[in-house]
Amino acid sequence: MEYADVLWDGCTESETESESDYLEHVQYKAVKLVTGAMKGTSKHRLMEEVMVYLVDFVLPANYFSNNLRSLSVDMAVLRELMKIKLPDLSDHLQNLQRQATAHNNTDSNSHEPPLTNVFTMQWFLTLFATCLPEQLVLRVWDCILLEGSEVLLRVALAIWAAIGL
């Protein structure tokens, strides 16, 4: 059975714990193959290796450069997607931003980043490792490996949709 078949078969919630354990086992074997890790490598070290691989070879260039140009583009695209897919939530966040700006506007030259960026920047920079459970992070990373960086936008949109319920 191919790794991708196991991954996609396991993308839905597992019926039993043994299926989840099997998927996790396959994920770690694949990580070891991709990264060239040794047999005794810890799970956390493997996760670090995968994150480095994603940053170096999968994400767009300049994602982590000094100017964060690609990251800024992704955050702008996410805001536009939210206007289309989650218009009520997008409007609500923009209203909160306007209210906060009007209330705290002591300096007309000050600029606050869009409210969505406050959360989304950390999600994108950590590839969701700080805000999602480990098993879900691994599945997100699998999808990034298979489909590229647009997965970041889809996952962030899904999180915002869940928050907005």
C-alpha cells in the first residue's frame, strides 16, 4: 500500500484507535525516509526535520525572509478569501478593528495590522504547530507536502470558520 493511499484513507476521523496508530506509524516511517533520519530518532526531532524540509523546499521563497513578502501575500489572500467565504465574520472583524482604532486613535499616524493577521501570522509561521493538536498538525503537514502551500490558506479558513460559529 502506498503512503499517499494510507494518508488519504486516514484523513477522515479514524474508526478505531488501531487505525490511528497505524497511520501515525506510517507517517513516522515516511518522515524517516524523506529526511534520512536514523532508526533511533525521536518523534520531536522528526517533526523538526519535517518542518525544516517544508520551510526550505515546499513553502514559497521569501516566506521567512526579513521582509516576509510571501507571508504577507498569503495573509492578504486569506483576508480576501474570508470576505468571500465568511463575509459575516470578515465584516465583524473589520468592525472590531474600526472600533478599536477609533477608540484608541491618539496618534493619526499609527497603523494597526488587520485583526486576522494577529492570529494568522503565528499560524502560518509555525505551520499550525502551536495552535493545533499534534496529530492534526502532522496531517496538515502531509497535505502541505502533497498539495503545497495553498493548504495553509485552506486550514486557516477552516479554523476561522470554526471560530466564527
